[in-house]
Amino acid sequence: MACVCFFIHGSDAYYEAGREAVRSVLELTDFPVFVTCDDKARLKLDSSRLSIIDYSKYPGSHRSWRFLGKFRALEACAQGSDEELLIFMDADALLLRRLDDQTVRAALDQHPLGMVEQTTITGSAMNRAGFWEHYRQHSLAFIAPNLAPPSPSAFRYFNSGVVLAHRLAIAEIAGWALSEISRSGSDHNIGQHMIADQDYFQVWTNTLHPGSCHELSWEWNHCEYWDTGFPRRRARIAHFSNFCNGPAPNTAARMRALRG
């Protein structure tokens, strides 16, 4: 069996989108769901399969802390569950098709971790080489400056809005990330570039443990900002990402409309 982890906090738009995301999982799976949030009363959800965990905020004020809290949510879920598999979904990600643990296991293809590679930003010339350069200058420079990047051909820019994993692998990643975060006495940014959860996943999968992450099919993390033709009919999870700005005021309505 698998469990599903969400991190919902902050604005009303986060909670409105998060409710749609959690409902989609409760309706289309038999999985237990763990939600880490900063205000249980605002969640307004009830299910025998739902566990709600209080989020203790980081003391820092930099906007990166809102995203780095994902690792506390992952740690809490990994510690609170006995399931072998874990799925993390951003609060603005919507499950569209029935899902069981055999499908998750097959998608991982015997890897400890699985994510979709983001190959571009729609409407731009961004490509894998551009993401590699960003990784070298920002993610790796902040988190592990003494380590070398992989070759551009070996690099993959994984989007951490949807993560499939073995629960013990997530526990290891979260423990490492939280330890690194606690050792950093600075705000998580290089110039104008915020260092967030996705940067830690990039360093883990590309430099510390290359080959550990399986490249999932686009259907597991389908988004208008990196896929053409959104929403495609074969999508398994639609991701209404807003590029670290949080859900827009109309995100929950768009999610409801897609669910039908």
C-alpha cells in the first residue's frame, strides 16, 4: 500500500486548492492521506483515512521557508506511516485517474524515487542545458558548493511537485535536507534566486545519488507551464503550478472544473 502526503499552509487560496487535491486522492484511491498544515480548522476535511499534522513554522522570514517546510511534512508522513510507498503531491496537484499501489510500484520501476523531468518552460527557449546551468550556479552552489555537477547529458531537472518514492527513501532524503537546512545560517537564496525544496531534490538525485530517481512519464505531473496542450486527456495528475507564487485566486475553481 502507499500513503499520500500534502503540505498545505498560508493563504486561503492554498487551503482551497489543497482541499480539492486531497478530495481527489480520497475519491480515487484507498490510500491513507497525511496533511501537514498550519491551521487544522481551515482545512475543513474529514475522513477516516485522513491524518492531520500541525506544522511548526521555521523561524526565518525569507520566502524560501514556506517551501522548505515540505521536508518537515515528508518527515512527519514517513514517521507516521507504515506503508511501503509514499506519494507527495503539491497542494495544487489534482489526481484525475484511479490509482493503486501496483501502479505506483510499476511506475517506480525498482527505483527508490520517481519524478517527472521538466524539460522546458512553455513560451521560452529553456531546455535541459539551461536548467543544468541554473543548477550549477544556484542549487549546487548553495547546497553543496564543493561537489561537481554531472555532465549536461546526465543531468535531469526533476519537478518535485509530484514525487513517488519508497517511504524509507523519503525519510532519508528529508533527514538529509533538514540537517543541511539547519546548518545553513543564511536565507536560502543566491541573488534573486530562491533556494527551495526542489533544489534539494536536484542535488540529491543529480549529484549525491545519480541514477536513484526514475524518470516518470509526463502524465504523472502534467502542467501548462512545461507541457503543451494542457490539459491532456491521458494525464494522471494535473499540476496547477504557479512558479513558487502559490495558488492563484482561481486555482481551486480550475481544479473543480477539471474534476467535473
